[in-house]
Amino acid sequence: MSIRRLPEHLVNRIAAGEVVERPASALKELVENAIDAGATRISVRIEGGGIDLIEVTDDGCGMERDEMALALERHATSKLPDDVIEAVSTLGFRGEALPSIASVSRFTIESRVRGADGWSRIVDNGRLEGEGPAALPPGTRIRVERLFEKVPARRKFMRSTRAEYAACVDVVRRLAMARPDIAFTLEHEGRRAIAVQGGEDGPARVAALTDRALVDNSVAIDFVREGVRLGGVAGLPTFNRGVADHQYLFVNGRPVKDRLLAGAVRGAYADVLARDRHPVVALFLEVPVDAVDVNVHPAKTEVRFRDPALVRGMIVSGLRRALDEAGHRSAQRPAEAALEMWQTENVPAAPEGAGWGAPASTAATPAFDFAPAPRTESRLWDRRASFIAPPMARAEPAYAPPPETVSHPLGVARGQVAKTYIVAEAEDGLVIVDQHAAHERLVLERMRRAVADGGVARQALLLPEVVELDENACDRLEARAAELAEFGLELERFGPAAMLVRATPAMLGAGDVTGLVTDLADELAAYDEALSLKERLDHVAATMACHGSVRAGRVLSVAEMNALLREMEVTPHSGQCNHGRPTWVKLAHGDIEKLFGRK
């Protein structure tokens, strides 16, 4: 078999297979070119999910007639003024996108430089069909029609129109987040899907393109270390999603999907989010151009860092610091969702003749009779007797006046519902707290502080307790005995299938020792190999905290309830429990007024 040089049209199609994987890939390259051209407005129109038509119009610098012809040749670019590819600062630089797209579609490019006439060129699957004058405002307009029409082997691998359209929307959304100074519009078959104005700030642009509620349920990030800057917004742990499609990562303004960055985000949220939930984040990383290699993948969606450990550690530290500063905040969903859970029950009408003096057994509900009645002692007594309600709650003597709600973000305790939920009155609404979930987080944070300060105080058992387990579980606990001792739990092997517990963490009190040790053995079985030492210790602390927290069903005094609220207000991450669920919700005054028809 002899070696031969491949024809140019085949070379272009091979290159197109690397650069143009699907309509969204072509759209990405075209929008990036518009951004690099200095556009302030970019309009995108697609049909058939981008398979039938992709049209990108911008008001950038435009191209001269000769430049347009050169732009359709392979490896011709205006974005590398010299040969230093390591110092590239534009989104595009390879010079492969336009000729690759033109080789697998009907490609029309029209462009006009300010102060000159416009010009157009039409290329059909790599062959020039025509060129001539064009009437258009300053800028560039590119139409890509019938993508992969003459490459059936590629077209049959296209997904459904809806899936390709979703990928196109994701591309435009990410690029619009990266450049809040540029106005973007996206239309699909006449329906506008994205429309954002230029000149917005970063957080507002992110919220406009993801979820408006993110503004009230996120924290801002601004972190600098060793010449690297991390900015953006991070959703509260309780403001999460079931899939990781709301994580947007940018490096020097370039949207990327990098495993290192995604892993760092998971690590930062590991101890405040359930394992099957994903945070909402938009992170903008700015690094020196010589510290990152963007020439890793033809589609330029992957990058390589010179110091990956620094970048990962910075993301984890920056996110955790921002979440720590969020304190007790928890995601508050729109009021409509809460109002839909309330049901207005129809009060049955009282039987005829039922009034204040009627026996309680003759009326389904108390009926208030405002008609005048003789003021006799027997009549008044009858009325009072019929409405003496059984005791439904307790009343405690008020030794001191209740505190003012204005000085406490989570309000002051007014009572307890179902021996599980604390009801507190805040200045701007009603706060309901899950006492077990909240105290579970508080105990966990206390244990972490104690470990950082040198170890958790332990309480020796008067009589060591024997916990029987299977042999494998005992092996796991014995191997981690030193780590467990840091949390105040002293274990010893007691035969092949039992562990001897000599001491427990003092802050847990007199809890269920057998249940605690059994749960720890299960945790180590599930995560021991997959997680790092730090993550394993976090799971151990979380399991212990769960056993040491106040349980649902325990009656708390008003003083205990207020003490819990005050500690929540000064404890990081107290807005969510150890499993990522919210610990408190608020019903604002406006929501309460809606319930009673006042608004």
C-alpha cells in the first residue's frame, strides 16, 4: 500500500469531524468569532435545532473582501499576531473553524467594514459557488444551512431536534455569561429563547440566564491567591439541582468543561450537600496566560493548568469561605410554592339553635352568636362552660419580657409544633425551624472546631459497652480507631465479632452507643475506599452529630428554643443540615396576608 497525500476537501472534512461535532459546536465557533471581532450585539437564529439553519449576526469590526477569502482557508487567522501560541488571549486562534464548517454545509458569509461596502461569499460543502456585493450594516452575518447534508454518515448520528436545540441554547448561555457587556439574543424557529442586554453586572447576567431566584439564594465570590483570581456566584447548598447542568466554569473568559474544576466544586460542597444533589455555581477564574494551556482540544473546551493543585485548592477554599460567610442563610423558595401547600377548610355550619349556650356535643364547630342575651349568671356560666377547651399546649411563666424580634434574624421562639418544629416570630415574618436538622448541623460544627483545636472532649463510660458486629465491620472500625479517637470515641477490638466502647464524645451526652457504632461501621463500608481521609472524617463527624442532636419528638422549653436559634445565627452552614436539606423556612408577612385574602 503506497502513501498518498489526501485531497484538500477530504482534509477539511477530517478537520470538521474534530471541530464540528454537532450544530452546537459550529454555533460556538461562530459566536466566539463575533466576540473576538469586538461585537457589542450578537443575534443568533437557528432552525431545526441548528441542523437546518444557524445564522449569527454581529456588529463587530467586519472583514475586507480579501480577508473573507483568506478566512475560508485552513490555518488562516487574525488572532495570532506572532508565533507565541502560549500567549493567546482570544477565544479562537486555530484558524480551522470557518473552513471546517464550510466543508460540511452550505455556508454564506457577508461582512462589511465601517466606511466600506459589504461583500459576500457562498461556499457549498467546500466549493465556492459565488461572491458579490452585499447590503448589510457594519459587521458580519454568517448563515450555515443543511449541516452534514452531504455527509450522511455524520448526520445519522445527530440527536433529536430538541436535544440539538438544547445544546445550542447551552452554548449561547455560557458565552453570554462570560461576556455580560455584550447583548445576546437567540431565536429558534421564530421563538425567542434568550434575550439579555449588554452592560449588566456578572451576578445579574448569571441569574437572568439561569434562575432569577439565584440572586436571593447565592453568595458572591471574590478570592485572590498568588496572581490567580476567582470570582462569580455560588448558590446556597439548599438551592441545588438533581443534575449538574447548572455549573458554569470559565477560565480567562473562556467557557470550559474541565474535570479538575468540576471536582473542586464537588469537594467544596461535599459536607453541606447530599451526594445525589448538585450546586448551582458560575465561577470565573482569571490566571496568567502562561499558566494555562488552552491548546489541548480542537474544540477548546478543555484546558490544562501549570499548577493544578493551586487552582483546585483555591476553588475549594474560595467556595468554602463564601459559604461560611453565608452563616445561617437557607434557600427560600418563591412564596407561591409555600402558599399552594396551605388548604382553606370550609367550616361546617352550626345546627339550627346552636349558640353560645348550646351543648358542645350538638355543634360540629363553635358558632358565635352576637345577638343580645339576658345577662344572668347561669347564662354566662353556660356560655363559658360550653367553650372551656382542653389544654392543647403549655404556658410558661414569663420571668422576663420576651426579646425584641428586630435584633434577631431568625426571630424569637413562640412555640413548638408536633414536638419537631420551632415556630419563631421574626421582624419580617414567621420562621419555622426543624429542630433535629438544625441541631445536627450545630453539633457537627462544634465537633469540627473541637478537632481543629486539638481534639473532642470525651466521656469515659463507667461500664464499657460491648457492641456486636460482623467481623468485616469490626475490621473497618479497628483500622480507623485512631481517627475515631480524635472525635472522642474510644474503641477496642473485643473478640472477632465485637467492639468494646470505652468512651464517647462528651458533647453527644448519653446517646445510643450501639446505634452510633453500627452506623459508623456502615459509613466506613460505603465510603472508605472512595473518599479521602478528610472526607471520611467528615462523614464520621456527621454520623456522630446525627446521634448527638435533639430528636424530633422532644419537647423543648422556650429558653432551649431561643438558645438554638441564637446559635444558628452565628454558626456557618446552619441553613442546611448535614444532608443538604434546609433547616428553616420563612413565611413572610406578605405571604401570611395572602393566606387570609388581605392582598
